[in-house]
Amino acid sequence: ETGVTQSPTHLIKTRGQQVTLRCSSQSGHNTVSWYQQALGQGPQFIFQYYREEENGRGNFPPRFSGLQFPNYSSELNVNALELDDSALYLCASSLNRGGAAYEQYFGPGTRLTVT
Amino acid sequence: KQEVTQIPAALSVPEGENLVLNCSFTDSAIYNLQWFRQDPGKGLTSLLLIQSSQREQTSGRLNASLDKSSGRSTLYIAASQPGDSATYLCAVRPTGANSKLTFGKGITLSVRP
């Protein structure tokens, strides 16, 4: 059984650029959640995808967007990068079945630095 | 709005000590509570998950308790070791199909040899 994987591991971008982060969910999972963790803080929920649709969103602006693919993998896109977007981005996958959502399993994260 | 608090932010103890990490939350309408470990710059490793109907969970030297009515959870670590040094985060999941987790800021534990 393959766990949650994320790519790339590290990324450096310039303010104003756009970035795409990728996540492959654990085998058998159909739901992906994204979190942003700034230095010294707990992870903050960005959004969740289920059946290729956004299924809940945290307090993040529209320049944070995402996709989920038929194989349940997911992308997080951030446009017009700002310095405050520098953080560890965590992806978590879980199984949502019959309206019940099960435990989330986290990937290793992508460290984004915006200069 | 759910808020999760973990105090203190950092803790340093000598090896072998038994210790308790605290977590409090403001909304008792939770589905479950989870404790995670995070090593510097790494992802989250799930340690223990307690369903709202449960009072505690144990795994090896770790024991987590949940008192939903008072909005509190504790993570007990027995006979601490230097390898336990990490940041410990608690997170709560609300009732309903939404599986969004709300995290505390974590407690950074240092176990001195």
C-alpha cells in the first residue's frame, strides 16, 4: 500500500509568480484535503476535494485553487504569490463513504519559499 | 468557530520523565480528536485518534485521554526518550461529513539525555 506522496519537496518562487503543487492520495482513498502550515503555527485548512469537486474551503482567497483528478490525485495552485504564502503545504487523503469521512493520512509536505 | 489551544508552546524535560501534554478546544461538538507528531520540516505522523464516544486510547508508551464536556485532551508520554523530541499537535474534527481538521499550534518537546 502506497502512502500519500507530494511533489516537489522544496520550491522557491518569486513574488507575483504562480505555483502548482501535487499530491497523490493513498490507495483506496477518494478525498484530498490541503493545509498550509506557516512557521511555528499549526496547519490551516485550505480546501478539500471529493469526487473531483471542492467540498469545503477555509479562509483562503480565490487565488488558492485546486483540482482533483479521476485517479483522486490532486493539485493546489496558487496565483500571484505573496511573501506570506511561504509555508509548508500539506496534503492529506482519506476515504469518504456513505457520507462518513474517515481518518486523514498526511504526506511529507512541500516547502514553498517566496522571495 | 472552533479554536484549539496548546500550552505551553515548548517544554524541556530530562530523559526518563513521564510527562503530560495538554490540548483544549472551545466547541465540544467534535467527531474525533487526533494527536500528531511532527519532526522539524517534515509532515505529520498520526499518533492516536480518539472518537468522541471514547475516553482514551493507548499505543505503547503513549496514552491520550478525551473529556469532551470540558473541551480537554491530554497526551501522556511515559518514560520519555531523546527520540521523543518533536512537536506534538492536537487536532479536532467536527461532527458531520466535513472532515476538516482544526489544529493547535503544537508543543515543541525537547528530551535531554
